[in-house]
Amino acid sequence: MKMSLPVLSKNSVSRIGLIFSALLFAIGMYAQTQTFNSNGPFVVPANVTSITVEAWGGGGGAGIQSDRCGGGGGGAYARKVIAVSPGQMFNVVVGSGGSLESNGGNSIFGANLVVAEGGRGGNDEDGGNGGAAGNSIGDVRYSGGDGGDGTNNGGGGGGGGSAFTTGNGQDGNDGGSSSGGSGGNGTGDGGRGGDEDGFPNAQPGDAPGGGGGGRGDDAGSSQTGAAGRVVVTWCVTGPVTLPYTADFETAGPVDEFTSDEPSINGVCEWAFDEVQSSGRLRFNQVTAHSGSKAALMDRTSFDSNNDQTNFLILTIDLSNYSCATDLALSFWHAQYGDESHGNDKVWIRGSDSDSWLEIHDLTSSQGSNGQWVQVSGLDIDQLLGNNGQSVSSTFQVRFGQEDNTTYSQDGRAFDDVSITGSAGVSCCTDPVIDMVQATTNPICSGDETMLSVTGTLNNATEWHWYSGSCGGTSVGTGATINVSPNMTTTYFVRGEGGCVTPGDCEEVTITVHLRPTVFNVGGGGEYCAGGTGVPVTLSGSAGSTGYRLQRDGSNVGPTVQGIGIPLDFGNQTTPGTYTVVATNSSGCTAEMNGSAVVSTKPVPECSISDGMGAVCPSSTGNQYSAQAGMDAYQWSITGDGSIPGPKNGQMAEVSAGASGSYTLTVVVTKNGCTSSCSKTVMIETIPFEIVYNTEYCQEDPGPVIGLNGSEMGATYKLQSTGGGITLDSTIIGTGSNLIFGAFPAGAYQILITNGTCNATLTQTINASSVNCRVDVPDHCTCNSPSGYTDVTVKVSAPPFQNWTVVDVIGLYGPSMAHPPITVGTTLNYVGGNMYTLEAARDNTKGYFVRVSNGSTEKDIQVGNPSW
């Protein structure tokens, strides 16, 4: 990784090491490396987002047999730049060195992100192949050198060298007629093969990844390959402290680049941009201005028709020097046959997004071929300021080289690049705060409000918020934060970070009003539908606080003001969940604890199932029933009746009085709910009475006795009062008047059974006899045109008698068909003690008719019926 150094002489390696260590703190930007010679984890450090991984596979072991043996192959090399996140962990496997006639192990980083294949072991006198680039994984890959073969009756083969960082490792040499073959060169050299007689003996491979040397023909022993290696390099960045110097002594282990390199190993603030193909950057090719390394740019091949451009770019963080006025760039450069071209220049820009500004033309200051020339004091801040730019965290310097062939005919080198500025120059502009405010202020306890600061950070990096005091308890960062204090709190804010020294704060005080004290909601429960409901209560209240009852989230009724005692919101009849929200004088609200659920229970249906609307006087055992399945029953009665038995069952029996009515009531209970129903029952007296004629025909035994109505299906018997003997056959009620017949005057009773009520009606009958007769109708001696003449037969007799035809000759019906009048035809009572029979007679004949009321018979004959 990269290391930036101040201008110091490079006369000793140890001094360079001291300089390297001192600058880790001074500039805050340097390369850091972790080398793995054995397996283990790699954890990405903080603030690191890119790493470079290099790996060498293990070297193969030499062959094994009783005479000359081949050397082991060298391990391959692989390199890759990997994007990472801080804290990310990768497993590292270091390929082991191969034992005799065994392959070296693969070196692996992560889940095969980088793989360097190990060298193959020797096989008897045959040398093993080097680890192959084609079997490795990485952006850059090179193969290890092959092991040398053992020679007949001679020395053993040398081990192959592990791959270089810029090319393949060298092959080991075959054994000679008596001496062993030399090992191939590489990052890790291969071991030497043993001489024929074993003196000197074969040597193991050098780390990393050198192949082992094979034994000689007559004596000695073959050797193992060296273990591989994994090296992780990363760049730690941050603002630099001037002066900054780069002498490229820490560049490596890769010293040559023929493609774009965004971060050069060992000097990670530097990048190489190969604008066209065949460009190249090397650090170990020319004599440096100081030390051992300088940056040389040229081409890998000659092209007479095309010039090639290369750029060497420095990126450093100068954000702490944005106010400096004496920033200067200095460097040493040399040319090697390089002619003047448009890109043989140096540019700067304030940030990696600004336009490049030319600060120096290299051809104007170049010396003779290979001569180092210093360019110093190039004014950075003036050039940037004149073009509207300023230094930033990504300030860049770009060195250009353009030509068409290789060093030493074309090329430019650079060394000891430095940027200076006056010590103690303050480049820091403090933040400026215009306003600090809150979206809501005051707030209620438990609520949240957003604090915001308006202003300019300038060189500060972030707004920092505190409570308690300026710089006190940290509560957040950023232009806005959300806070939820539980008491009135003052918050402080200031800009911090970067070069800014934390100073005074601006403040805002958030006033916090307490919410109402929480009391418990009580009451509720079930009540019977149609009832008065159940109360909802609150276990306490506070003055200057209003309490609003809500049902299912909607307000119910007016706000109730607290007076320091429990509250009763009254009986609630609408089902739902009741809660209470309190609002105090500060406008803060709180939902009271708990809820009251109000629900209804159904009221049981009530009816008295007996259908009797009337009972008989003084009757007993009149049964009535309510619905089954109730939890409780309670019967009561008013009026002319009583309940002689139990009153708490499903059924009740009633004894009726002599007359009037009674009202029966039952109260039923189910699940705690009651309902009642009533039934009014009439005590019926017999609505009928004995009727008779005050007159009767002289031929009759007495007047006709009857009943002025009857109940359908009831049984009626006429009896003399004296002995209760039935005087006539039993009559079944028809719902109309009944006629029992003609009986002598006296005391009678009618016995009624099988009806609604059994009863006995009595009556004393007094009547006088009259003459009943048949009136002779007018008759015409003229014949009517139809052949029939109308005839009205009239019987004078008291009412309520049943006169019927008992014999007839020559009378016909009055209709057009004139059917014969038959025995049993009833005469019609037309009032005024008159019964009539409407008929017709044949004009050519007389007629005869006899009628009877059951006791008296009357007849009429007109002419000779046989005429």
C-alpha cells in the first residue's frame, strides 16, 4: 500500500523505515499490509472499502527415488483488487509446501475470490510443472517455473521459482553430469539440485512457493517445496498535514504496470492511467533522484505511427487547507529521449469532479537525457482560485508522458513530489446557524417533535445535538432529529467535525405539558333489552380536566368536568365498548385505563297458552300455562277468581267466582330478564232462557215450550220441576232456538250438559187456550190461463208452533213447474199469529189439505179433488 513521505535523504533502508513509521500519524494516508504465512481470518478495518490481495501457491516437493530426482514446480501468483465493507471477514488459506513428490497447496482468499495454484511435485527424475496461471483466479496471474529434471548418473534437478509479480517464475535447471541443477529465480527461488555424490545436498525451495531441489544420483536426499503466501494491502485515507512528499520507495511489491491501476500498491494515493494500449509504468527501471525508486512512464513497444499517452495521478485530502494561500507543488523529473508532445505536462484540479488546469509544461524545464531537474514553487491556490476551484478531500495532481517507443529512447521519470503550505495556516471556517426550531412546541408528554437547524456547516462535517448542556448528552446528529422528552427540556446544537473546534451552541427549549392522570374505567355489563341500562364509571377525576365518554371511538354525551372524585356517566343503554378520554387545561389528552362493555340480554317472550276466554261460574281446575324453559315463573290473579295451588310453576289452576271476570298474570324470568303477560277471562252466565206462548190452541195440551238459543253440540233436556223427569227426547244444540213441544202449564226446568257450562234453567209457565183455525182461501171459479190458480192456506195460531202438512190432495207448488205439495211441508209464520202455505190448484179440480202443529190438526177441502 501507499506511503507518503517528507523530503528526506534515502541513504539507508533503516532510515526509510523510521520515516515510514513517523508519517503514519503525520499525513493520515498510507499503505497498510497484512501478510499471511499461515491460515487465518482477515477482517476489513474501519473506513476501508477496497483491498488488494496477492497470493502465491505453495512449491511442489522434489521427486523421490534411490537415485537422481526431478525438482518441484514453483507456485503460481495471482492478484486482485476487491471492493469490501468495514467489518467484513474473509478466510485466508495459505498453500502448504509440497512434501516429497507431492504438490504444493493452493493459496485461497475468501470464497475463491483469489486463488494461486501450487506447484506440482517431481515424479522420480521428472521435474514437476509450476502452478498454472490458467488454473488460478485473479485480475493478474502468472505461472510458477517448472522443476528441472534429474540427469542419468548425475545431479538432481533444481526447483522451479515461484511466479514474479510481473511475470512467470523461472524454470529450474536440469541436473548436470555430476552437479545438481540450479533453482529457478522467482519471488521465492527454487531449491538447488543435489550433486551426484550428495555434496552439496539438494536445497528446499524459498518462500513464497519455491519448488524443492532433487537429490543426486548416488547420495543425498530430495527436498520439500516452500509454503505459499497471501498479502492483503489497503489504503487508509484522511486529511493530510503538509508538507506532503512522495518518493515512491514504498511502491511494491508490484513494480511494473501495463494497464490501468486505480491504486498502486505501496503508494495507494497514486494511480496509473494507460490512456492508449501499450502504456507502461515502472518504479525500478531508472536511477532515482534519491533512494532506489522513481516513477518511469514509457511504452512497451515501438509504434512509429502513433504516440502513446500515460498519466500518473496523485489524489490526496487537502480539505483542511481550503483557506490556505501559499500552497505549492514541487517535483523532480527526467526525460529519456522524449520529444515535446501535447501531454508532456502537469495538471492540477481542486476535486476529482473539477476540470484539469495546466500548471507546468515539462518540456520547458527538462534537462539532458537522464538528467534530474527540479520544478518548485508552483502556485496551487492561485491557479485554482483564478478558475473558481479550491482544494478539497479529492485534490489531484496529474503527470503526463506522451511518445511512441520504449525507454531509453522515449520516457519520463518523476521523483520526490511534494506539496507544501505554511504551517499553522487556519483553513477552517466555523459553522453558521441561522435558526433552530421545533415543528411542535409545546408538546404533551409522550409526544414527539422534530428539531431542525438551518445554517451552513462550512468546514464542519455534521450537526450535533445535545441535551442538558452544550456538548452534554448526545441525542443525535443531522439537520433534523426527532425527540420525545418527558419533561421540559432544552436542546443544544452546533456544527462539529473536520477541522472545526467545537464551540458555542444554539438552543431551543421544548415545553412539555403533563398528560391527565390515568384513572380506571369501570361499570358496564349486560342488561335486559328495554331496561334502563348499566352505569359506566371512572375511578377518579382531576380538577380542570374534562372527561369525554366514547362508544366505539365516537363521543357520547357532553364532557364531564372532573372535581377530584370518581365520576358516574350514568346508565348506558346502547351496546358497545365504552372508553373515556381526558383533556386537561393544557390541551393534553390521555385515554383512561380499560374499558366498559355494555351489551343486552334478550327479554323472554311471554304468553298464556290456554285458549279459554270464558269459564263457567264457580268452576275449578281451570288450567293455564306459560312458555316452557324459563328460569322462574310467578302467577297472580285479580277479579272474581283465585289460585288455590302453587303460583311458581309453568302452569296454574284457577277457581272461578260466581260471575264477572278475572285477570290472570304471569311473570317469567330467563337469564335474569323478566317479562309479564296477562289474560282476562269472563265468567259466563247462561245467555239463554226458557220461552213459551202465553196462548195455545184449545186442542193442544198446553203452550209450546222452547229455548231462545242454544250452544252447538250441547245437550238440552226439558224436565218438570217436581221430579226432574225428562218430558221429551233430548235435543242437541244447533246454535239456534230450540222447540221442545206443547206441554201443560206448570213449573219446568231445562238441564244443560256437555256445553261450556252445565246449568239448569227454570221457568213457571202460565198460558190460556185460544181457538186455532184454518181460513178458507178465496177461490175463483174462473180458470187462469196457465191452468193453475194460486192458493194461500192460512192457519191462525199462537207463535212458536210448528205447523206442517200431514195430508194433501190436489195442491201444487207455486213455481212454474208446479210440483205436487208433499207431506211434511212446513207452513211459514208471517207474524200476527198467522201461518201460511203458498200453493197452486189445478183449474179443473178441487183440493184437500190437512195441517198439524203436533197436537191440533186442521183441514180444508175445496171442491172434489178427484174432479
